[in-house]
Amino acid sequence: MNAPVKTDNAQLIVPEGVYAETVLSVTHYTDHLFRFRMTRPAGFRFRSGEFAMIGLMVEGKPIYRAYSIASPSWDEELEFFSIKVPNGPLTQHLQRIQPGDRVLMRKKPTGTLVLDALTPGRRLYMFSTGTGIAPFASLIRDPETYEKFEEVILTHTCRDVAELKYGFDLVDEIKNHEFLAEVVGDKLKHYATVTREDYPFKGRITTLIENGKLFTDLGVPPLDPAIDRGMICGSTAMLKDTKELLEKAGLTEGANNKPAEFVIERAFVG
């Protein structure tokens, strides 16, 4: 049975197997990026790094897209980080949501960017571009990440400096959090780069891996399959190129059913 949910404007018909949650806050970072937080259903469980199908009713029909859950699995709310696509079937509407609005979410989360898909290691790299930082926003706020790894390196590459702000906000939040600050300590390193503006750290992450600047800047040795693990989330080209560099260094791609040295999230490609 479809259950009607009362809203301020009209009755929202919620399809079976779907939650309808309330938007709690919205933060617009640039003309292209925003984040929002919404209520979390009491029975909703997920692993940090997974994604969910979220959507809106548009002209009487639900439209869904895959979105990484940016909040950690312990959070009482759900957070998402999104691009704004002017004519995007979903994002042209999603970018206009305000606190009190309702967002649909299918009940089953999934994804490959989870700790269980990696074999044990010492150092974890999270390679991201643009909104690809979202699953890592979840993982860097999960204490389990720091139980499994001695060092966590989050790389975030965007076109412009303003697009990096979400990542810096995350790191500041961790440093000022009542229990995360102690759990994380100095284990987390944040490496932000841009490709279009002058900035102390400039260039595509793949270029910085190839020329060794990434490792020099961080003060760590080059990739080593014995101790290094990787997660990749970003554009199609970035996924392909980063995967090739990790494989060249001797790392093997893994999955939920076959853990290995690195994993890729392909749900957002195409």
C-alpha cells in the first residue's frame, strides 16, 4: 500500500519500499555545490561509504539518483553533498529544497567504498574529485576507519578554490568534535588541490601521483601494496587514470565479495 504523507502543501504519496524524510538544513557552497541534512529513519542501517537512491516527486512521478551518504553510520541525521545541474532531471529541483521539505529515499543502501572491501593495511588513501568526496566525508568521521588504519590521507581535487570548502569544513568539524577529535588525533591528512586557479597545491591528483609531488608534500613514501590501501571516487577519467596508477604500483582492485588493496565507486559513472 502506498502511504500518504502529510506535507505543508499537499499529500505526498510515498511509494512502497521508500522513506520520506524531512530536510533539516541546507548549505550552498558555490553556484554548483550544496549540502543538505535530513532526518534518518529509525530502521535505516548503512555502512560508512555506502550510497542510497534519493529523489523527489516531480510532476507526480518519483525521480531518483544515487547519492553517497556523507554522514557516518553513527550519525542520527543523514547528510548529502550534491552538484547543481541546471537541467538535471533531479538536481534542478533538489538544489531548491529548504528545511521542512520532504525527500524520498529507497530503503536499501549499497556501494563498494566500504572498509570491508579492503584487506588490512597501514595507510589508507581516499582519492576524490568534486562531489566524489562525499563517501569519504562519511568514512573520515567513522572511528572504525582509524581502528583499521594508522594513517588516513584524504585527497580532494576541484577546479576552483571555493569548491574545496566542504572538505575543509569536514576537517574543522572533526578537530572540534567532542569525541572524534581524540579518536582521529593526527592520523588524518587532508590534501586539497585545484586545477584552474593559483593555489599552493595545484594539479590533477593523477599528475601529482605520477611526478611524486603528492608523496613529497605529505612526507610519505611512494605507494606500496604491502601497506597502502586506496579508495577512488570521482569523474570517469579520474577513476580510470587513478586505477591505472594504483595497479602500476602493484595494488589490486577489490570488491565486497573479494577484498583487495583498492576499491572504486562506479555507481555515479555515465
